[in-house]
Amino acid sequence: MKEIKQFKPFIGLEEYESIKQCFETNWITEGKLAEQFSKELCDLIGCKYGVFANNGTLSLYLGLKALGIGPGDEVLVPDFTFIASANSVIMTGAIPILVDVDPDTYHIDLEKAKTKLTKKTKAMMPVHIYGTAANMDEIMAFAKDNNLLVIEDAAQAIGVKWNGKHCGSFGDVGSFSFFADKTITTGEGGFVCTDNYEIYQKMLFLRNQGRINRGSFIHPQVGYNFRITDIQAAIGLTQIKKLPDIINKKQKILSRYCEKLQHNERVKIFKPPKNSNHIPFRVAITLDQNKDQLMDFLKENKVETRTFFYPLHKQPCFSCLENNDCKNSIDLYETGVCLPSYPTILQEEIDYVCEVINNFYEKH
Ligand SMILES: *Cc1c(COP(=O)(O)O)cnc(C)c1O
């Protein structure tokens, strides 16, 4: 058996063929294809407006800036997420306030969030983790009660819905990533959506050097360059066409893992909350013991695993954000493993990974 990788992007001949048109039309910067991709994303998400950014970190940043978040503000961020969620807040000059997560859903714990509120709390950033939706009914009610803006980090949540409504469409803004390991990819890329025309206008100015149209050298505001390319948009349009197939494949992979690991009492497979569908970003499992030894054993057997996200409050770079009440995110890091999962993984490869895990626990 060859090494089984943690992840492989699902791109092929269709994507390759699709970029040809950019060369034929001699238009490779952001243009008609980006406009089309944006329209299809808005339709998919069910939002009125959306703009691109170079990646999902910058789309979070763009969303926060458009909401007016900046120095002196605090933003509630779950402690269990990829570091970009918190970094985007820091980039605006605001401070991320880290909140522990629920041990079963891995989503932000609102009871704990309540204890973190101060006069400076301006916004919260629920993260739709591992391809499952946070409880957006409770989060929007909490935000309303406490007068908070909401920016949804839906980087891992294309196609994921809470009660049938797409992630990213609940809050004031929603942010997506098209990095290579996300559900659909353009290599790098981000998208931020909103239903609010004023926020949309702010994002247009911010991403285009403080003006609305290219070709003019009058800049009413200070802005940045967050353009993508039509080469990426061509790939994105192809990926959106493949999305139903990608979702189907990812869900089948998870079911196979569930089937093969169901009799192993040591292994608990991550499940979505009741009102969310699940488009696994990774196949995430937690173990009652010997996580490190299991990871070593899988490595010896040529299976590439990943740990869970390292608790943000423990990050060496966030020593100033140290706090002592994020026990659950520590627990998740200490017990969690991500198993290989990508649309082209073979059933026999999944079966092999499960066999290695089951063998390990027969011995330990
Ligand atoms: C991937 C990811 C991001 C950042 O997206 P990039 O495109 O890599 O910048 C932000 N938040 C979460 C939860 C992510 O998984």
C-alpha cells in the first residue's frame, strides 16, 4: 500500500480546460468570469451581494473592516479554530476574545461567551467548524440581545446549512475560503457575502483602492487591492459544477469510516448538531486514550494524519491572550485526530486506515 495522504485537491482535466478561455480572450485579471463566479456563489449561498478577496483570511479581514471593527474593539472568537479566524481580527487592530467550545459540537459555547462580554465587545465570529453549522438561531439571538455584529467564518462550510439555510447567510457578513483543502478550491481565494447594500459598498471601496471603478485615478477613500484573477474564477466555476459530486463523495467517505469503526469503542466520530448537514472538511475522530501512540502507529503504517487545531489561547504567538477557561478545546486537541479524507480516496484505502486503527486498539 502506498502512503495514504491526509488530503489531495480534487482538480482535473475540466479545470485545466476551463482556464484556456482566459488565454483565448486575453483576459487573465478579474473580469467576466469572476463576475459569473460571484453570481453563482451568491445564488448558492442565498445572499444578495458578495466580493472576492485573495484568500479566506483577507475575506474575514475585509468583512470586519466593512463592519467598522478596529482598534479598541473586541470580537468573540471560538478557541477551537484555524488561527486565521483570530488573526483577521488582530489585523484590524481589534482584539480577539477567545471563548471555549462545546465538547460535542466543537462550536462556540454561548454560556461562556456571556461571561466574556465587555463594553468593548462589538462583534462575534462563529466558525462553522469541520463542515458543520454552528447553531445560528442561538447565535443570532445572543448577538441581538447583546447588540453585537456577526461575521460568520464559513471557510470550511460551502454547502453546509443550518435548518436548510446556508452558512454565511445569517450574520451581517459571511466569509468563505477556496484554499486547496476546502470543499471547492481555486488554489487561493476568499469570498465575503452580505445582504446589506451599505456594507457591500464599503467592501467594494476597500478592495479596489478606495474607488468603485477601475480605470479612474480618483480615489475617494483609502483602500487595498483584493482582486483575484479570471484564471481562478474559471477554476471556481468548474468546481461549483462539481459541488454535488464532491459533497456526495465526501459523505460516502464518512459513512464508510463510520461503518468500519462502529464497533471500536475507543473511537468517537465527530457528528454534526441536529439541525446541520455535514460535508466533512476532515474525518475527525476523538479517542479515549493513546492518541499520540495511535498517530505514530498510523504513520508507521503509511497513513498521514493531522492533529486537531491547537487551542488558540495556547498559541505561542498569542501569549497575551492567555486564559484558563478553555478546557474543552484543550481536550479536543489532546484526543482528536483527522483521518485521510479527500474526494478521490479509494474505499480500500479507507478500509485499510480503519484496519490499522482497529488493530492498534486490539493491542492497546
Ligand atoms: C482555511 C480557513 C481560513 C483561512 O482561509 P485561507 O484561504 O487559508 O486564508 C479561516 N478560517 C478557517 C476556519 C479556515 O479553515
